[in-house]
Amino acid sequence: MEVPSNILSIISRINQSENNWKAIFMAIWQHSEKIKSHFQNTGEWNKKISFQLPLSKNNVEHYYTPYQLYSILTSRDGEFTIGHLLTLFSLFEDLLNQSSKILCSSELTTSKWENMKNFFKEDKTKDILFINEINELNLAKKTRNCYIHTGGKIDSEWIKAYKEVKGDPIVSIGDELNKGFPNIFHQIEEWNELIMKISSRIKTKIENL
């Protein structure tokens, strides 16, 4: 079967999303290092400079010291990383929703975890992924949900999902979510790789119908 264009488009965006995410990192760090090397050892490092954003409708000047600019730019890593997870998982849910029209007995709204699990239990999809992968997806989804619903605080659903994959966490309910992983950047890289693999398997499954 020919894969519908809307599904191909979603898969393409999933495959491109990591490059987009890391391009932001490279641009921000390159620019911030230029600011640091140019200003740090001068009398300008803590001197305010006027800036205007050309595209802004508000003709307002903003004042920063080079040190402030450097600090702001280099403190955004966590926000960019979680932003990638939010985008990636939303695309993945959309892929499952659209693919369910072809591979499942009825269309599923996979924003709910039970529906996502059900997607992979259908006759045409049950061999797409393994039990450890479904548990990883659950943890990725619960991590995403914590940022959306609890302001980045660990909740009971996250604790449960973490235990199914990695054992007892070293954090408790209410702790900052970033503390739950040795390296959140590496963890999201792994989830990115997993979702790309599953997306490829879904594409192949549709092609073989």
C-alpha cells in the first residue's frame, strides 16, 4: 500500500526534529561564546547595551549587559531540551492517530495512554514494538505530562512509569523532574531514537499491507 502523504509528512517532521532541536543549541552556544570572548575581559562585560527587536510591533529598547545576555542564553538548555520532547511526542501521537485509521479496527485518539497501548495490541500492529519499548514510551509520555500539568514536578504517575523501566527512582513526588535522570539531554536523545525507529516500522507496516 502507498503510504498516505499526511503520514509521510509527520514521519519526515519526526526525523527532522532532532536536527532542529540541536541546531538551536549550536546557534545559541556559538553566539554566547562569541559574546563571552568579545566582552568578558573588557570594561563592557557589565555595561548595559541597548537592543531592539526588528520584528517586534513594540518600538521598545531592551537593555542588557553582555554578561546578562551570556547568562540568559546559556541557561536555556533545559527549556530547549524539554521543548523538543513536547514537540516530538506530539508528532508521534499524531502519527499514531493517523495510522490508526489504516492499521486499527477503529480510529484511536492516542493522547490517552490506554489508547496508545491499544494501538500496539491490534492484529496489524502488535509486532511493531517490544514490551520494554512500550514502557519507555510510557515514561516519555509521563515525563512530557509532568512538564505540561505539574510545572516540571514529579507525580505518582511518573514514579510508577519510572519503576517499570529503571527500578526505584532516587527522587520523590514533588521533586524537580530533572533530578530524576542522570542526564535529561541523553535520555531525550534515546527517546528520540526510539520514536524514529517505531515510526519507521509503522511506515513499513503500512507499505506491506
